[in-house]
Amino acid sequence: MIKSIEKSAKTEDLAIAAALDELGLSRDDVTVEILERAKSGFLGFGASPAVVKVSYEVPDEVVVETPVAVAEETAASAEESATFENPAHEKVYNFVNGLLEHMGVSADLEITDKEDGGINVNLSGKGMGVVIGRRGETLDAIQHLTNYAVNHGSEKRLHVSVDAEAYRAKREEALVRLAEKMAAKAIKYKRSMALEPMNSYERHVIHAALQDYEGVSTSSIGTEPNRRVVVAYEKPQQEVSNKPKSREWA
């Protein structure tokens, strides 16, 4: 399920930043549509702010009241909370553990710090298929909800990555292989190849995998939830002018 909010500000970047701050999400977690571009006007007259629409995915498999309500209820219902030296670890543990209880899933949580200052949460145990969901959609929803709950009301944003049985690493490896396979086909047949619809994270993996792949360029087309990556054939540099590649990553 796709949800969205609209924000206005003096510039497009400021409007996007305001939306991300309210949602507690990163730029890779959302899709941005510019509804109105900012206008400076003439001599101060006729100026108008930029308006953007920021959309994010919340799969139907996870049904909750609201992220904040779940955070309050799961924190209150956690009879036995693990003890952590880092308060952020404890906050993440209590929310994720409580959310899994709502889903009827028992899992072991391993929480570690990331080099960039964020937090990694790895889930393991029985029933991880339910936690992961179709193509990782339920896992993405858990991650979105966790980031929202942990960052709600906080001035400093903390990014939490949630994984289960190393699913994301395995999925990323599969996506890289798929990207290279499609790039080879695009070059062989000298035509554009469209991939299946993917979420923003998976599209980012494809774009990054082919960023320096000679002979192809990538772009995203369509609207959520059917937005997909197109791998396009490009003639060798010696056959065309030295015009730089342009990619639309979103």
C-alpha cells in the first residue's frame, strides 16, 4: 500500500527535507513527485513556494493502528525488556520485539552499531518467512515502522536497518546478478530491457550495480507500486559524441 504526504517550502529540496524529517525516513525509502516548482517572481511579486508529494510503501501484510500507537502499546506490554548500555538499542529492541509479538512471531534480535552511526537489527528464528514477506515487503514495513517510532519526536535522526536471516544481502546479490544479466542482453540485442516492478531500495541496487557498466544506462519509469528500472543500450563512446550519460534514479 502506498501512502503519501505533501509539503511546501521555499525550494524543492527544503520541502523534501521537511517531509523526510516528519516521516523519519531517508531519501532512498521514498519516491518524490514535484507538484509545483518554486517561483522567485519579479521584484518580489508573484513568488510561490515549491510543493512536493512524498510517497512511501506500507505493505498490506502488516496491519497496525499507527506507528506511534504501536510504539506506545508495545513498550507498555513488554514485561521483560533486555538491558542495554546504549539507550537507542533498548528503544529499538522494545519496539521491534513488541511489533513481532503483535504479529505472533518469536525471534532472536541481534542489535549492532553501523559505522555511519546507525543501527543494524538482525532477526533469526522460526517463522522468518512471515517476517520477510513477498520480496521483502513485510520486512520493509517493519523497518519503516521502526524508523518512524524511534525517530518520532527526536531532533537527531537515527537510521535503523532491519534484516532477517541475512535476507537483504542475499536479495542484493541476486539483484546484482540480474542487473548484469539484463545489461548483457541489452548490449547483445542492442535494445532496452525493462525489469519487473521493484521498490525504491531494489531499484537503487540495480542503478548502483550498472553505474559504471560500459554500454548501458539506467532509468526508472512508471508510478508506484509499478515503478521499474529500464536498462537501455548505449552505443560505444567512439561512435557518439562525448556527451555524459544521464540517469534518472528514483
